[in-house]
Amino acid sequence: MKANMGNTDRIIRVIVAVLFAGLYFGGIVEGTVGLILLILGAVFVLTSLVSFCPLYLPFGLNTCKKA
């Protein structure tokens, strides 16, 4: 698994995940939509931690800086 996410991409994903969690736990978004956002936020945090996004592969995306 080769890293395909740069630092900016990772930071944005974590910020969006925190926003999703805030919306859910703040009671602004509830029900099925809230749970979907919470799960999506968890996926964003996980992919940020491992610096790899499987959805980038089929599209040939790579936001990692070249060394």
C-alpha cells in the first residue's frame, strides 16, 4: 500500500471528519443521514492516518508530493 495522500489532503479530511462529528453529536443532523456522516467521518480519519485512499487508485489520483 503506497501512500497516495498529501498532507493538505489529510488535514482537510480530518477537519471535515471533526465537522461531521460535531454536527452529529451536536444534534444538528440526526437519524440515518447523521449516521452516514459519522461513518464517512470515521473513514476520512482512517484514510488520513494511513495516508492511503483506495478510491484514488481507479482514477489515478495522487496528492502526495514527489520526492
